[in-house]
Amino acid sequence: MTTLATTIGGKTFDNCMMNAAGVRCQNKKDLDALVQSNAGAYVTKSATPQERAGNPSPRMHTLLKASINSMGLPNNGLDYYLDYVIRDQQKRPDSTNFLSVAGTSLEDNLAMLHQIQDSEYTGFVELNLSCPNVPGKPQVGYDFDRVHAVLEHVFDFYTKPLGVKLPPYFDLVHFDQIAAILNQYPLTFVNSINSIGNALVVDPRSEQVVIRPKGGFGGIGGAIVKPTALANVRGLALRLKPEIKIIGTGGIINGVDVFEHILCGASMVQIGTQFGYEGPALFDRLAKELTEIMAEKGYSSIEDFRGKLKTFDD
Ligand code: RRO
């Protein structure tokens, strides 16, 4: 029998696939649909302390193999999502899910994590250090001293399972530097990658950018980000201590993409752009495709090949 189950921080998930934060997870209806789906878990839209309308539209544009967005953190505020995950936990105590938070300041992040620490929520928290789209707020993940300071403050008091969502890195020395910081903390997981920030899509016919915020600059997702995502998953898997599990996000369209992320070291994968296109039925298709690949190769669980990517040096 083939199983797609995975374990992170001592919690088992029946399926190693789930949505990526931001896509079809902003309101209760979307989250209920994820609960009903074949996904192994859900993550809620990144929350700020108060609700936010986000950036002006058009703020997302899709292409065949890519998406660009500058949503600007539209969300219903932490209370809304914390209430949802706590109610869900009461209904389904054996299921673990992810609550995403993305304060636009250190103070906001600490205030939200204090509120979560003091609540009855026992699930996972994904601290988003990589939102590329809030005007005037650089991505924390690119400022290593700041990442260090944030984690130092957080782990002063926070004792529940926590992971961080990172931006893509593009130099091996940056993998070394971020891993050296992350390895100092009791992180449950690291999620890599967020969208490739501040890219520009141009419409040659209208001679115009395709989204309104920030003069057209936005984060890229979709099929074209897969090589960058795989490099980040692999780069981190080779450097992080084994207790920190990796969630691979970026460029997943089919079962082969999931397989590649796991080969590079992912224990779980998240799907953003393609989940936006396809909705909850995506998880049925991906599960079927990955199961077929594993059966062909004689693998019965993802642990049979997780992180076992070969290089020409092996
Ligand atoms: O809301 C957004 O604009 C957004 C966020 Br918070 C994020 O983390 N990544 C992204 O591509 N968009």
C-alpha cells in the first residue's frame, strides 16, 4: 500500500500536500472547502492584528505558467483566523493545521504571537517573514540581522510549534547565512519559497504594467518558479538541523513536481497558483499522480525518497 502521509513536529498528516497561504484561504467558506478536501492540512491567509483591505486592484494577474500578485496582505484580522482554527481544533482534535501571521512590524508580530500563546490553540503557526507587497515594508527575510532579532524575541516566550515562511535566496552564501541563524532556534519547520518578489510583467500591446500597486511590481508564482523553489528546498535541506522540517512551496502543477520537491528534502508541499486555478479538486489529482509515480518506482512512503536527490558527485 502506498501512503502519502508525513510527519512534522511529531504530528502526522494523512497527505503531504496542502494550500499555500494567501490562495483560497481568506474566509471561512474557503477554509471549510479546504477542510472538506483531500488536502493534508490548510493554512490561513496571513493575518495582521487588525483587518486590512490590501492594495488597490487590479492586484493579481495570471499567465499560462505564472502569476504576479501584489495583494498587500488583505485579511480579516487575527481574531477571525484564531477563532476559526480554535473552533476547528475543538471539532477535530486529531487534525493539525497552520495559522499564518504576517505583522508589518516586530511589535505586531510579537503581539499576535502573545495572543496565540495565551490562547487554547495548539496547532502550527507559520510566521511569514517574506511578504513582498506592502509598500514601504521590506521583506524581513532578506535582512539577516532582523531575522535573528525577530526569532530572539519570539523564542523568549513562544513555546508552541512555529515555523517561518522565507523568501527565495539566490546565492549559496545566503543559504549558509540564513541556515546558521535558523539552526539556533527550536523551529518546527521552514517554508520555502514565498513568491519571487518585485518582478515586473509588461503587456506589450497596451504598453502597460498588468497590476496597479507599486508601479506594477509584484511577486511571481506558478510553474516558472519551480527551479528556484527546488534550489531553496535543497539548499536548506543540506544545511538545516534535521529537527527542522521543510515545507516546499513553488511551481507545483502536477505529481512530478511534488515528487521533485520531496526528493529535494520537503516533508510537506504547498500549492498556491495552481490551487487558485483548480480549487480543492487539485488535491485529488495530485494525490493520484504522486501515488502512481511512487508505485512505478516501488516506493511505499515519501520517506523512501525524501531528500535522496542524487548529484554527479554521489
Ligand atoms: O498579500 C500579499 O500580497 C502576499 C503575501 Br502576504 C505574501 O506573503 N506573498 C505574496 O505573494 N503576496
